[in-house]
Amino acid sequence: MIVVRPERQDDAGAIRDVECASFPTSAEADLVDRLRGAGHLTVSLVAGLDGEVVGHVAFSPVSVGSGSVGVGLAPVAVCRSHRRRGVGAQLIEAGLAACEALGFGWAVVLGDPAYYSRFGFRPASALGLSGEFGGGDAFQAIELTAGRLPMGGGLVSYTHEFASLRSSSG
Ligand SMILES: CC(C)(COP(=O)(O)OP(=O)(O)OC[C@H]1O[C@@H](n2cnc3c(N)ncnc32)[C@H](O)[C@@H]1OP(=O)(O)O)[C@@H](O)C(=O)NCCC(=O)NCCS
């Protein structure tokens, strides 16, 4: 049975392995390590199966000029051998709930709308929000708490740990 839980100190290596195995390069794994080092892993959950880490999702702070702070979902990864069984969905749903519980009112992601729309994400442009990495309709937002989306929209900025990524896909 899959258990979704916050990362522990001794999970860092296993998380790195999942990220490296899920993306073409180590960029996402490196990003997670930078975020952790900077104290910017707002929410970091792993999916465990029989004591093994098979999935991971990270959320870190994002902000708009108005000062409103939300969270950005990036990255999310599930080992190939465990995909298409709802593990990614469990990680994302638990992660969004954890961010909401921490008081964050909104979240963004840069990723495939066909996947993320099922969690309630919609094109951020419809809410007046744009992302510093572009992405068109792939840049999506969700309101976690009613009335907490940034008033008037604006440009959403990620933390500086994202600077070396060409794109911050979810
Ligand atoms: C994106 C990713 C995290 C999704 O993980 P996942 O655990 O496979 O996600 P889910 O199981 O929740 O959903 C994936 C698909 O499985 C389907 N699915 C979910 N439960 C299922 C089940 N019990 N049986 C069969 N299919 C199922 C979902 O409907 C979905 O299908 P669709 O997207 O083709 O409509 C994973 O594919 C991954 O790590 N990709 C590489 C890294 C990456 O690209 N990250 C995201 C960047 S945007």
C-alpha cells in the first residue's frame, strides 16, 4: 500500500534517485537539493511502498508584485514502474492540502493541462497571472482558499533556486 508522508532527513538520497530516474537530466534533482538547502522546500512529500520511495512532490514559495505569496508545484515524479496507478495524484492532492493547511491561498504549476486540470488547476492567464518562465496555457493556477488569489494578477516569480532551470515544469 502506498503511504504518502512528509520527507524525512534520510530521504534525500532516495528522492534524488526518483527525480533523476524520472527526468532526462539531474536538473530537477539538483533543484530539489538547492531548495532544501535554502530552506525553500515548503512542502516535500514522498510516496513510499514497502519502505521504498517511489514518488516525490515538492512545493516552494512563489510571489507576485503585490506581495501575495503562494506555492509553486515543482517537481513531481513517480518511478516508471509505479506510474498510472494514481500515485502522482495522491502526492499532488496531499501536497495541495498540506499547503492549504500551512495557510497558502493559491498555487501554480507549469505542466500539462490535461493532467493538472483534474486537480482544479486552470490557465493562470484567465486569472491575470503570468509566469516568469512563460508556458502559455501550461502555466496554471489554483485557488486553495476562497478569495485568496492575488488581486489584480501579476507576474509570478519563483525563488532564485529556479534561476538555473530553463523551465520549471511541474
Ligand atoms: C507525471 C507523473 C508524476 C504522473 O505520475 P502517475 O503516478 O503516473 O500519475 P497518476 O497515476 O495520478 O496519473 C497518470 C495517469 O494514470 C491514470 N491512472 C491513474 N490511476 C490509474 C489506475 N489505477 N489504473 C490505470 N490508470 C490510472 C490517470 O488517469 C492518468 O492518465 P492520463 O494522464 O493518461 O489521463 C509521472 O508520469 C512522472 O513522473 N513523469 C515524469 C516526470 C514528469 O514529467 N513530471 C511532471 C512534469 S509536468
